[in-house]
Amino acid sequence: MSYNHIEFHNVAELERNEEMPGLRLNRIPQEVIHQLGEGEYLRGRFIGQASTGCEIRFVTEAPFIRITLSATVEDGDVVVYCGDYFHSMHRLRTGVIQTLHLDKPARFAEVEPESLQKGRFSPGVWRIMVSRNYYPGLAFQAAFHGLNTFGHEVRPPRVDELPALKLLAYGSSITHGSGATVQHQAYIQQTARRLGADLYNKGMGGSCLCEKAMADYLIGHGGWDIAVLELGVNMRGLFSPEEFEERASYLIGGMIRHYPDKPVVLVSIYPNSDDVLKKNTVETRPNINRQFTERLEQIYRRLDHPQLYWVSGHDVLTDFGALTADLIHPSDYGHTLMGQHLAEAIQNITKQRG
């Protein structure tokens, strides 16, 4: 969405709130957020408001700029890029309105312009990416207060300054980026970088429950070329395998009906502690990972759609030692490994399509 000649990427709403000035960056519309959750488990209602994965983008000839931001709930970081070139990282403190002074990279003017055109984005595109906080890691919300270009014009990026390929992702905290120290390390971000794609990250940390409201929102999202759906892990313990299958079927079926010519990639549960439980534990507790994976695979086979693709989570995260100590979220190394493998899988899919 655009506001004041600035593009707010992966932002569904700019929310005004009486509690604090500024425009809060919400990834999911409020009307959807208020319908998320199951029973007393309503985590999705604040995760949907989180700004992790949102970006503020603009182009200006100004030699330096000042952008004013704040953190509304918890401390967190924003990462600044010029195109795909890392510029700087900044910590926002809760409730403090902060102005970042950013200088245009001096050496950009010293090199041949074509040498900079190596990434997905034009190097002239300022990208202020909302990263994350530190615990639980994905609830960080940022607010925008203003941009000062000191008399220079500002505009949103043109189509030719952005990646042509668009990737939409929905999944658990792993897809949202948990375990990665910064947002650009998240496997789905790395997948997009390797594919040369722009990313709409709709990951829902601890709350990927395939609610009807969320499914309808994703089905109606549009603007993407490839969708990745990482489903199952957050629904264990809240729903039976049968209930999971019903909810996942509604989302997946809706995606392929509304976009019959676009690839929809199903990714099963990534390796975690439930896959390697002690023998005496296995004997008293069924392998929920396997049950949910089997249900997801049944959906894939039943729908039998030419643009629906299956990727095993175990083929994406191939090293159990690449997890963090909680034995469910990948480390930075794990996210890097997953980004490489998932990008390769999607590249193979696109080759099959011709």
C-alpha cells in the first residue's frame, strides 16, 4: 500500500491509535485479526498486528534522509537496505519516538552504475525493514511518524525497480522468522533472495491455524506469482488430525480455485523434537508430526491439481543440528540451509512449468 508517496510493503493497514502517535504497521487487516484464534487461544490477534517482515520503501535523490519511527509494544530492530545492499541496523525502544539519520552510500557514486544492478532491487530504493524483538521474537510492532528528505522529492519505487517475481508465504513462527537473529536471515527471506523474488510474509508465529477469516484473506490477497504454505505444526494439540485436514483443505482448495495457473507449494512440518523422542515416550504418545503430515499429503493427492506441489519439510531442513536449543526453530545456519533447499525445490518447480 502507498501513503504520502511512500510504499508500505507487506503492510495491510496503517493504523492510527489514540494511545500513541504515528501509524502502526499491521501485516493483517484488523477485521481479520479480530476473528483469529480458537477458544481462549487468541495469540494470532497480536501476532497479526506485528510488523516483523514489513518494509517502508521509497526513492529520493536526497543525499541524506531522516525517518522517524517508534516501537509500540517491545524493543526491536529495523534493518536498512539500499536495494539489496545492507546499510545499517537500528534498535527502537518501546514508547520512544526516534529519528534515524541515514546517509546515501558515498561509494555508490564512485562505481559504474551497472555494477550495482546485481540484486533484485534497484540500489536507489531505500528499504527500511522491520526486523524483530528478542522474546518471543515476532510480536514487535513499529509505527511510522514521518520522513524528511530536506526538500528533495520522494516517490514510491517504480515497477522496474522492484523484483518482478512475487512470493506469498503463510506458515508458523519458522516461516515468520523465529530462530533467525534478524529478519533477513529467515529462511523464507533467503528463499526469496535466491529466487530473485519479492516477499509477502504472512507467517503467524505460534498461531498458524488456518482460520476461515485468515484463509479468505490469503485467498483474496492477489499480487503473487508463487505461494508457499507451511502448515501443521501450530495446530498440533489444538486440533485433531481430522480438524486440521478440514481447515487446511479449505485454504488450499481456495488458493488453487482462485489461482489455477499459479504454483501453490505445500511444505510439511519441519524436523523437530517430536521426530526423535525417546522410545518409552513414543510408546505412550503417537507421532503427531507424522499424523499431520499424512493428512496434508492426503489433501495434496486428493486435489491432484497441476499447480499444487509437495515439498517435504525434511528435504528443506536436512540437518537436525541446525535447530536452536528449543528443538523446533532453526538457527541462523538452519535458516540458511532451508533457504537454499527450498529455493532449489521451487526452481525445479518453475523449470517443470517451462
